[in-house]
Amino acid sequence: MNLLQNISLKTFNTFGIDVPAEYFLELDNGNLLPELTELSITKHILGGGSNILLTRPVKGLVLHNRLKGIIRIKEDDTHVWLKAEAGELWHNLVLYAIDKGWGGIENLALIPGTVGAAPIQNIGAYGVEARETIASVTCWNWDEKTTITYNNRDCKFGYRDSIFKHDLKDKAFITSVVFKLTKQPGFNTSYGAIEQELEELGVTELSVKAIAYAVMNIRKSKLPDPAVIGNAGSFFKNPTITKIKFTELLQLFPNIPSYNVNDNLVKVPAGWLIEQCGWKGYRKNDTGVHAKQSLVLVNYGNAGGSEIWQLSDEIVLSVKERFGIELEREVQVW
Ligand code: EPU
């Protein structure tokens, strides 16, 4: 096992924050996990680095998940079960599925990060969440020193949430995920922008490929490409508030957008709240708020993680003062 020492993580996180890892290992063989378990050193698991903010040098061992492979493990007349290793790029899995015409994850095209991160935060976009297709998640459990498979229900999925952020936080190394995809897709174009984009593309016959390409175009037009401007997608979650609170806000802000969660709760887009507080397009030194989507904080070059954290604090405070809503961060902070 070749542990590297004092390695810069700049190219391993999409924010492009330059902090060192004390020890670093590219893990491309799951058979090393039992041996790694015996190392008495704090372990941090890194996938695509697209949902983390690094605020200080990382003590201990950063394990870069490089487990690769996608295989069809089962199929019947209507469905196919694909097993993807956790280090596969998420978008490669989407491309693989749409190429075969299998449906379920086409609305999640172009989300940065790895397959292993998908269940952790139950990635979601354009009316679809990963939990709708995840059949099971297999992990190496550091405490139990064995491999455990969790079925969909065990994963306790919620909005950008799962058991891997709570009971299994720091306990499980996700090695692979099984997805149940459909051979007869029922297309989800409920998100208004998709319909519009399909029309602009001149699509007359729906297909998983057409939807994926429409989603890719929408994402490219709104979200900054991490290869060009450092960012980690949505920095905050969209807050859920009570209907009573929402009715009060509606009196003051008649244009406030919302989505019904249930009879008592409403979700409000954090991007709108942040924009209303005047942050859209804001820049200070190398930190900023994206000009086309206020939910995305950016690093224009050499911002430090703590500078971005500080900006996020100021945003939280101003939204709290104006709307009485406490924004919750979506990114993981190291
Ligand atoms: N809005 C504004 N100003 C902004 C941004 C948004 O007024 O600066 C308004 C929009 O006009 C719209 C509403 O807010 O009325 C929603 O905006 P959008 O469709 O862009 O989606 P979002 O709620 O801001 C969520 C996800 C994204 C996902 C999109 C599309 C979260 C935290 N974010 O954003 O996920 O791509 O929906 O489904 O739920 C991510 O998690 O990293 C991510 C990019």
C-alpha cells in the first residue's frame, strides 16, 4: 500500500481549494479495505470532491475512491439492474444508461461527482432524485470490519439526505451501488425548463437521450463549469418552512416562489431568497456568488475555504434578518 504524504488537494475538489492532506491514497482495489481498517489513523473518503468545502489542512488519510466498473447484473422484461462501482463518475453512468435507452437517471445528467456520492446526499435535479432508482448500496463498514449491503429502505433517503450522513457517517466506505432502471421509460418533464428546452431543440419524440441532452443544456446555461470556475453546485439546501410562516411571508413578498411539500410544509428556493438580499453576482477578492444562480458560491482562483465559509455566514445572516429563515448548508465542510 503506497500512502503518499503531504499531497495538495487542489485538483481533487471542484472548489479548487489548495490545502494539503497529511496522507493520501488512490484506492482502486476494494481488497485493500480490511488492511486499511487496521491502520489507526483518521480516514476521510473523497469521491469527486464536488460537494465539499476544505477549510483547513486535512489531518489523517484521504482515501480517493477509484473503484471502477459498470455491469448489468440482472434483467427482466421491464427492468435492468446495473451495478456501478462507487468511484465511477456519475455522468459516465448516465451516459451508459441513456446509450442503451434505459430510463430513470436521465434527468440527473451532468451532475458532477461519483456514483458513491449519489446515495449519500440523494442527488437530485429537474424533478428526479437518485433514491427513485437506487436498489441497494454496498459498503465496507470500518467498525464491523465487513461488507454490508443496505436496501433502498435501509438508506433512509430524504431531501439531500440519507443514513450515510447520520448513523453511518464516517462508518461506511461505499464500494458500489445497484440501480434499477426501466426499459420502458415514463419520462419526467414536469420541470418547466425541460419542456421549453426540448421545444428549442426541436424534439418531437421523447427519449431518455433527448431529456438528458435538454438537462445538460439547461445545466450548462445556469451552473458554472467547475473546470472553469471553482464551485460545489448548490451551497445551501432549499429551506422547508411551515405554511403559516409562508402565508406571512407572502403578505410581505407577493412574488416569493414555493413548492408544496405536504399539507403543512412548503419549500422555498434558497436562490431566490439570496438574490433578494442582493447577493447575486457579488464578488469579494476571489470569492463570489454566481451571477446566474445565487445558490452557487464560487472561487474565482485562489480563494481559501474559510473565506468562502465566511461569505456563506454573511449570506445566512442576511437571509435570516430579511426573511426569518435559517439556511442550511448542503456542502460537507472538512
Ligand atoms: N431563483 C432565483 N434566483 C436565483 C436562483 C434561483 O430567483 O439566483 C429562483 C428561480 O427563478 C426558480 C427557483 O428559484 O423560480 C428555483 O431555481 P432552479 O430551478 O434553478 O432550482 P434550485 O431550487 O435553485 C435545485 C437544486 C439543484 C438542481 C435544480 C434543478 C437544491 C439545493 N438545488 O436548485 O441542485 O440542479 O434544483 O432541479 O435543491 C445541487 O444540488 O448542487 C444542484 C445544483
